[in-house]
Amino acid sequence: MVGPSGAGKSTIAANYGPVISSDDLRAEFTGDFRDQSRNDDVFEAMRRIAQARLSSGLPVVLDATHIRRRDRLAAASLCPPGAGVRYVVVDRPLWQKQAHAGWRAGVFVGGRPLVDVHHERFQSALKDILAGDGLPDVEVIDYRAPACRRKDAA
């Protein structure tokens, strides 16, 4: 899954197979899925679980933002050579993410709302994301809302 916070990734993830969710692991590690204080541990656990499944020939869906290139590359590197990787790209207009922010409305990054920050980071990385980061064997599945796609075409 690739997309900013509040885009709808978790809703779509279940359609693709067994999900490993960073939010679920945060809840396990800290007691609160919103608590970002142990993210290094969360993502290390996510990678280990994914690697164990993949080495057993089982599919896996990583439910996290993956808006940073290094995170996408780290996730893709877990797959054996020649195995297919899918970037399932999810987004919706910023106003929709803001209107339905829920718990995210109270989270700030550098004094700015999380949803806004993630939206901007995602937009700045979108060209690389849609190109599969130039990696072989990456299939990009674009679930962005039509309004988001029209903006790219302009």
C-alpha cells in the first residue's frame, strides 16, 4: 500500500491478501495505534513478519504509508528476485482527508496537521511512485480518486 495518512489504504488493503498493519503493530507495542514513539520497532517487526511469510511462499500486504522512497525500497527488497511487487496507490482529495481526519486531526508534525504534511510528501513523491521507483517487477495499481488523477494530467 502506498498513500498518505487518511487516504483509505486500510480499507482497500484487505482486498489484496493477508495484511500486516503498522497501526496494529503500534497498538501491540505501545497500547495505542496513534503512538509513533516506537516506530523503529514497529517497522522492524513488520519487515520480519513479512520476510517470514514471503520466505514460506506466502503473500503479504504491508499496510503503511510508504510515502518515503526509502520505505518503499525497503519493502520491495523483502521480495525474492523476480517476485512481483505491487504498489497499490491510494489517495483522495485533501479536503476529503481533512473532513474525515478523525483521530488524525489531533496529530501534528512540526506544528502542522499530519494529514496536510502527508498529502504534500505524497504529492512530491508521486511521479516516482507511479513509475514503481524504476524497479523491475513492480506493478502499480492506481486507486486514487478520479479528482486526484485529473490533477496529474494537467
